[in-house]
Amino acid sequence: MPTAPAPAPHGTPQRQTARRSVDRSRLVVLVPAHDEQAALPGTLRALRRQTVRPSAVTVVADRCTDATPEVAHAFGARVLRTRDNADRKAGALNQALAALAVAPPEYVLVLDADTRIAPTFVETALAHLDSDPALGAVSGIFHGDGAHGMVERCQANEYTRYASKILTTGRVAVVTGTASVFRYQALADVAEHRGDVLPGPRGDVYDRAAVTEDSELTLALRTRGWRLVAPSDCRCSTELMPTFTTLHRQRVRWYAGMLDNLRAYGLTPVTVRYHLQQAALTLGTLTWWAMLAIMLGAALAGTFVWQAFWLAVGAVFVVERLVTVWDGGPRARWLSAAVLPELVYDTALQCAYLHAWVTHLRGRQPSWGHLAPARA
């Protein structure tokens, strides 16, 4: 006769340790990977640790020149090698999703090869999708993975604030490309309406012309009327940019990609909020640089003085910054309280945003680049 489990300590909830698998007819995991042999093991181990473990995991090996396919095989994953793909991640995922059309699953988890999902990620996402047929996608809430140095720690704080905003407002601005679970029917609906109400060739789930395929797919799903959520238990960790140079390249791509997407969609009931966000961000950036110029001019002219009103406004600003990173732990709080490092970081982001506008207005696509992870 089996013995009953020992009771949990007082005040500690019992956790379900037994894992069950979910059949491929219910869920298929797609992991697009380009030369990710170093990061891939951590991603696949996180899938193994799920409270509801996916039984069908496919690593989409796109133009790999390293041992990514061999690593995937070693972890029991299926490997799908892309053919003649010139459209980056969007093209790789389109090929993988086309292969699923023969026997489509209910849901598809798209997971970056450098992302680790929390143990309850899959279980939580499936519960939300099962309970709401109008729900098109469950987005992960990402945080920084192993922050080291000021640049990475500032990014980690930024991600903590972004997560706090999502959980407070309940609004998903972008279904993150790091880790999200989609209803296959919603993806098929998007593919069917490409070239009609949505940009891109008919039959493609991801728009090959989009620089930021995740934000474009978000607009496509919203345009088609699908709901989107980001539950608090769907946490994931992702890579951080180690230098201002790599950060600048990443953010120029993100910002310019969203601007390009909004130009492709125009002004619609779905995109009006996004257009207003870009207008506010542009105004805020120009205001910040104007304020810096005024302060510098006053300092050089010897007319700069401290005023109680603006010191009070600054104190409120510092408190708000501190509260919004509280969940990040002591290091996040100390960095926020120091003020100056995050001001430098925010200024760097604004430089990237202005660069993105120049890139967008000139009709150019920003460079991608590939960050080779140092840790598995």
C-alpha cells in the first residue's frame, strides 16, 4: 500500500510534483534556433521541468553552422532544418507551421532558443486557452536572465517594470516572441487573411517583411478580433544585451520594427492606441533632450539654481521608479535609488529610438546581429 505524502510545513502550500505529458495533438513546441548550441540545453531542460510536459518539441534549425541540431537530438527533440530561408525567424517559423498543417495541433508554443520558461508556464497557458475559445494567445512575461554589470542590470529593471505594468493593467501590448502559446486556429485565421485585411502573402502566419515579427503578429491577431492575455504564472527569462552597442542594435530593430508595422497597418481602431503610444514616446524623447539642453545652457551661463518645486517632482519620480522595481530584489532597488545609472540607460534608449525614426523614415531595415550566449 502506498504511503501518504508527508504534510507540508505550516503556511507552506503543497506543490504537485508529479508531471504529466500533453499529447502532440494538443500542443506542439517550436523552438526557432540559429547557432544556439550554447543556450539550447537550458531551454530544453526548462521544457522537461514543466508540470505539464510537452511531448512534441521541434527545434527549427535555421542555417545553423554549429552543433544546434545535434544538441536538440541529444535532448530528444525533433529537428526541422529550414530550406532556402531568407526571411530570418519569420521565415523559419512559417516553414515549421506549414509542416504542422497536415495534422494541426490545438495549440503551438513558440519558444526562443535562449529562453527558459517557468515550471508552470505550459500548464497555466493551457488552462487559460481551454477556458476561453476567443483567446488567441497567451503571452509570456519575461525578465532578465543572470544580469551582470550596469547595462544588463538596467535592462533587468526595465523588464521588471514592464512586467509590473502588464500585471497591473492586464493589457498585453505585444505577444512576446520569447515564449508564447497560440491557438492554432488563430494562427490559421491570420494566415488565411494575409494579403486581404492583413499585410503579407496569403498563407503565411508571420509577415516575412516585418522586422519585429512578434509585434506584427500581435497587430494581426487583434485585427482579427482574438483576445490576448499574459498571466502572472507564465514567466520566462531571456538573454540580456551585455554592452550599449548590442543594446542599441537590438532596440533600433525593435523600435523601427514597430514603426514599420504601424505604417503597414495604417490608422485603425486596433492601431490607434499604438500610434498614440508612439506619439507620446516621441514627445517624451524630444522633451528630455530639450530639458538637457536647457540645463546645460543654464549651467554654462551660471544661471542654474535648484528649486524646491522641481526637487519635489524629482523625489516623486524616484519613489515611482523604486516602487516599480521592488519585485526585482535588493540589487534592483539600490540601482533604481542611485538614479544616475538608469538616467544614462534611459538616455541611451532614447538615442536608439531617434535612430529608429531615422531608419524608418529612410525606408531602411535595421541590422539584426546575433548575440552568442556565454552561459548554457
